[in-house]
Amino acid sequence: MARLPRFIIPGQPQHVILRGNNRTAVFSEEADYRFYLNKLRLACKKHGCDIHAYVLIDNMVKGESYWAQ
């Protein structure tokens, strides 16, 4: 079943979690981390969100983001 669209309140933080399938590794090399961060930066610029904190673990990404007003 598909998830419902995310309910976003401008100016309120969103806790974001991304995990690999069955908690398998999302990143395997240093270049994977750099690639992800570059894509994240471009997506935030395009969609008007700010990332205030994040952690990249081999099988998970967690972050706090704020959407523009």
C-alpha cells in the first residue's frame, strides 16, 4: 500500500528517515556519500527546503528539514 502524502507545515521541522530495503547498505563507497549529498543539495535548492542536521550511516540516512514559508 502506498504511503499517504506527507503533511507539511511551513516552518515546522520534519524528521526524515531513509533506509535500505531490509536494512541493507545504502552506501558502499565514499563516492556514494558524496553523490547523495550533492543530489540532496540540488533537491533542497529546487524545492525550497533547508537541512538543519543529518547523519549518513551505511544503511540509513536521518535528517531534520524545514520547508520554506
